[in-house]
Amino acid sequence: MPAMAAHTVEAAMDAFPDPLLVVDACRQVRLANAGASRLFRTSHADLVGAPVDLFLPESSFDLGGPLSSGDEQLPHPRTLELSARRTGGQQFPVELSVLDVDVAGVADLAVERLAFISVRDISGRTRGSDAAVRLATIVQSSQDAIIGKSVDGTVTSWNPGAARLYGYSAEEAIGRSVREFLTPQQSNQEDEVLARVLSGERAEPYEAQRTRRNGVVIDVSISMSSILASDGQIIGFSTAARDISERKRAEARFSTLLEAAPDAVLGVRSNGHIALLNAAAERLFGYSRDELVGRQIENLVPDAARSRHHEYRQAYAADPVPRRMGIDRELAGRRRDGSTFPAEISLSSLLTEEGLLVLASVRDVTERQEAMAEQERLQVQAQTARLEHQLHQSQRLESLGQLAGGVAHDFNNLLSVILNYSLFVRESVTEAQGAHPEEPWETVAGDIAQIERAAHRAAELTSRLLTFGRRDVIAPRVLDLNEVLRAVEPILQRTLGERVRLVMELNPDTPPVLADPGQLEQVVVNLAVNARDAMEGEGVLTMSTRPAGDRSTLTVRDNGPGMEPGVRQRAFDPFFTTKPKGEGSGLGLATVYGIVQQAQGAIEIESAPGHGTSIVVLLPASDQPTAPVPTDPVAPPPEIQMARVLLVEDEPAVRELIMRLLKHEGFAIDAAENGADALERVARDPVDLLITDVVMPGMLGTEVAQRALLLRPELRVLFISGYAHPALAVRGTPDETFVLLEKPFTGPELLAKIREVLSAAVAPTGAAGRGAVPE
Ligand SMILES: Nc1ncnc2c1ncn2[C@@H]1O[C@H](COP(=O)(O)OP(=O)(O)OP(=O)(O)O)[C@@H](O)[C@H]1O
Ligand SMILES: [Mg+2]
């Protein structure tokens, strides 16, 4: 090239249609033509002297190309495609032709070498319809590393993605053999793929490792395709590589997790193909991994469910949120040998590049089901044992009740005699005292008082025994439990003492119950006294009521020491007490039990040591309106001594006692030992009042009364009994008009009852106390 001045050169350059830059070894723009100013939208002055990288930021070319000098044949310019930048920052694709020139002879340049760069804006090309150009642009802008190479492996193109991924610039890579970037192992793999592609096989994407310029090894997924000449000959290959290191790491984490999972886990594609499984799944189903991957999941489903499995799969894919499978049906898995096992399956899903992957975690629940069956069996056994125990308990209490009732009956007769004869003795003593004041009558009177006290105490016990034995005569009414409790509250508070706080929690919705008010009070008082004793006089006692289905509950709760299981089990037994001798008779809870049973209710003890005691009484609710408790009709005591009385009593001691009592009061009294004898007398002589025992051999008192009334309809009847016999009750409830005197009774009590029965004739209702005998 002949030597010339710079400005002359520039002038010549201006004539060039293409933008031209001349750059020195320091990458500084030395010369630029008008085309360059137009292209980069900048003034000539701003262009010249500026670093070329301002306009061609991606250009990493150096001025190391072969020199063209003098008359030598011209070297080929290098061509590069990259993106250029205008002063405003706008980027656009350009194609560069770079030629290194020796300018040692150009005096005023004072440099030896320069690069002549012709810049061609190729954005127009890209916009055009030329598919190749568009492809080139795609390649340029692709995130993937796209490399072109000849059949012998020389790199022919290297996109910015490749520069980013591998760390080598296009200039560094183009012209070199790909092997230079590969380890021997990586080369071998590459050769194998190449061989397959050359033999005409379609190359599936494969995974490989590559080493970056900085030595870091990365995982890539590579797809390779061949570049064909127009004659169909393969003239090169293009590979697109994508960094999958992150994915690989995630996969590694995932598979570590998968293998660590104690349950069998299978990954299933939406078409039912098994994509992955862990070792636990291999063990559970008896297949190896290779045998299952790619096969249908149906292979692991028992025959019965197989045909519907794809439906379930679709249903899950429509809403793939984690959930338990088969909530409403039994699930099972099928092993390789055809055997099945009950399974519990949880599902979750994973969106992968290949679509939805459903992860099924399968657990063999054979053992659990067996354990559950065993547990159920044990529960049934325990329940049976409990019921048997309950039955046994109530049978025991029932027979105790019968025994107690029988004993009480006989005791009552004896006590009537003891009490009344001691009364006679007392009267005799009083008379004798007048006659012989010098004798020690005081001592005798004291002794008699002792006998009477003991007899009264015995009568009290006998009456509690009767209650326990459910032989009491009761008069149930429809009662409001809350009212009953409110009525006894003052008495209770007095009984409990000041240091026991009585809390009433009365639920107004508690339905009324059918019960005997006096007995109900007895229940409440007994339970309260027990609680007081347990709390040793200090604590909180809560009485609460509430509805419970077709029953009403009354709960008496204390914060005392509670009961040991052994005490709880025997607490209802008559005479069972933990109190010191003389302090408790052990009949409190027994009577409560009897009362509740007679009212067709139930009673439960909830108690444990250290947790206080709750006694829960359940009584059948009544749908009848509550009735006020009637007060006894007050009638003036009439002159009744003129009445003719017939007594029927099989027990001689009692018979004689009553005869003596009534004769003493001036009655005309006759006695019979049994029903037949009595009826004969009724037929023969006029009788105003029939006093009859209920339980007698031969004919019951009720029948005697019935028959006697047929003979003398105006007859009054008074029953006397040691206990309420079923014959006296209509469905357990005694007739309202029926008058009974319970044994033991004293003379005055007998007289009061007789007065009541006889005065009924003058009572306004006329019928009350008439002594009508129930059916
Ligand atoms: N609220 C309670 N807390 C702890 N133990 C109780 C309670 N109620 C009853 N018991 C236990 O049950 C036993 C039997 O009670 P029950 O009322 O039948 O007889 P008692 O209270 O011992 O004597 P009685 O009531 O005849 O005077 C008591 O001795 C006591 O051991
Ligand atoms: Mg008690």
C-alpha cells in the first residue's frame, strides 16, 4: 500500500458506501468515514479517538491476524457477526469484515499495524424474509450455546450463548478443534454420538459434562444435528447445549430424598407410565427398577381396580393437589407374584419439562390393619367384660335388695312389737311411780328409753334397707328438678356447714321428671352429706342439672379426695362404708341407688383419687306438666271411737299389739288370722273399718279388701305393711286413694291413720282416704 496522509485516507474512505473504521492496537478508532458516523449516529469528531468497544462492545478481536503487506496476495478478511451499539445505547446486529494492515510506512500515523473494519448493518437482513439470516439472528440471541463444526471437528461458528456458557469468545474458538475444549472422556462420548449421527441415526438429546474456561465442570444437555450440503452430504454438525447443572443438582437432591423416603414412591406420567421409583418401591412390589420404568402403573394395581385406574388418574390430574387417595374405598397394591396387600396412598404432583408427574407414596398397611383388627377385638372383649361386670353388679345389688327387703319386713314386725311394748312398759312405770314412789323407777325409765332409742335407730336402718330394696311405697309426681333443688338449698347449706361452698348450676331447659319428691330430697341430701364428709367439711359442692336426651341429669360434684377404684365399685353396696365404726352405716348410696332404680333412672359414679367425685343421676324426663305437691287435706279429728274395727294380721305379736292399742283407745275391735276368716266375719257382723296386713299366707290383704268391699261397700280400709308389695301398686305406682301405714308404727301413728281413713267420709272429695283397692 503506498504511503499517504491520514486525511487523504479518510477522504478516500468517505467514498466507500460501507461504514469503515480504522482501529489501532490500543483499540482506539483512528479513522472513520462518513458512513460510520451515520451508522453510529455520532459526529466524526466523537468517533475518532474513542475506544472501539464503545460501538462494538462484543468485539473481542485483537490485531493478531496475518498481515497484508505490500505486494503479497491479499489475505482474507475475517468476518464476524455481532451486535453494535449507537451512542444512545440502541443495539443492532452488524457483520464485520476485519483486515489487518501493516501501516509502518504511513508516516503521520506513527503506528505499525491497523485494523480496517468494514461494518455492515444487518438488521435489515434480519428483518427480511431470508430464513438463513433469521436463523442466524436466532442463533445469535439464543440462550443456548450453539456451535457449528465441520466433520473433522473444527469450530466454524460460536454464538454469544456459547461464549457465555464455556467462557471462550468466538474469536478464540472459531478455527480450533472442539477437542481442545473437551477432556478425553468427553471426546469419546462426543465421538460415539457423532458415529451414531453419521450412521444415519436420529440423535436424541443427550447429557454430557463440559469444562468451562475457568475449570468449572458443568452439566449440559446437548442436541446435535447434521448440516447437509445441497447434495445431501454431511458437511458439518451443529450442537445446541444448555446448562442443566441446576436441574441436575435439583434432581440429585430429589433422588436423595426419594431414596431416603421410607415409603414406596412412584412417579407416574399422565399416560400412566412409571417414570421413576425408589428402592422402597422395588422392595414393596418385588420388581426391579428397570422392569418398571416406562411400564404402565396398572401392573401394580390389583385386577379388580385396574380397569378404573385411568379414571382416577384423570380425576387427579384435573386437580393435582396433595391428598390421600381413595378416601371412600379400600386401596390395594399388587406385587410381582400376583399377591395383593392393603395400601394407603398419598398423592402429590410435580410439574416437569415432560409434563405433570404424579408422585404416589404407597404404604403397606397390612400390619396396621391387623393391629387395628386386634385392637377392635380387644375392645369388644373389654366391652363384653364390662357389660358382664355391670350385669353382675346389678344382679348382685338386686339380690342384696331382695334380701334386705325380706329382712326389713320381718324386722318391722319385730320393731313394732318392741317399740309399742316398751311404750306400754313406760306407761306402767309412770302409773307405778305414782303408787310406789320409793322404788327406783328412774332407772327403769332410763333403761326403757335406751330400748326405745335403739328400736328407733333400728327402724331407721330398716327403712333405708327398704328403700334400697325398692320396697318403699312411693308417690311419684311430675317434678321440676330445679325447683326441688332450690327448695332444699337452705337445708343443704345448713347441713354442709359454712366452709363448704354450695354452687347451683341449674339449667332451665332441664325437662321435668317423674319421681317421689321426698325420695328425691333424700337423694340430694345423701349425696351432699357424702361430699361434705369426703371433703372433711371444706370445699366446693356443685349441684347441676341439665337435659340429656330423653332424660334429665342431676350431677353432684365435689372437689374432695375422690374414690379408689375398689371403693367406687362397692360404694352402692348396703353396709359398705370406709368411715370409722359408728360414723357411717354404709346405707347412704344404697338408698340413693334404690330410689333411682325405682324411678327407672340410672346412677353413675365418676371418681378417681385426687380428682374429686361426681355422682350423676339420670332420671327419665316426663312430658307431663309439673304438678304442685298437694298438702294433706286438713279434716277435723272426728269422734271415731265408736267405729267397729276388724283387724286381719297373720303375725300374732303384731295382732295382739294392735288389739291392745285399739282396745285401750276404746275401739270395738275384732281380729282375724287370715283372709278367709276375716271375710266370714265381715259377712256376719257389721264392720266400719278393715285394717289388714298386705302380705299374708293364703290371701293377700288386697284381695281381702276387695272382697270385703263387695260385701260392705261403705267399708273403710287401712293397709298396714312391712313393705310395699307389688300387689299394692299399679305399674309400680300406688293408687292415690289407697291408704297405707308402714310398719313399724307407734300407737299414736296408728290412731292418726285410722282418723284419716274414717274422716274421709266427711272430707269434701268424699273419695280421698276411702281406701279403695286398686285393680
Ligand atoms: N363424695 C364422695 N367422695 C369420696 N368418697 C365417697 C363419696 N361418697 C361416698 N363415698 C364413699 O362411699 C362409701 C359409701 O357411701 P355411703 O353413703 O353408702 O355410706 P357412708 O356415707 O359411708 O355411710 P352413711 O351414708 O350410711 O352414713 C363411703 O364410706 C365413702 O368411702
Ligand atoms: Mg353416706
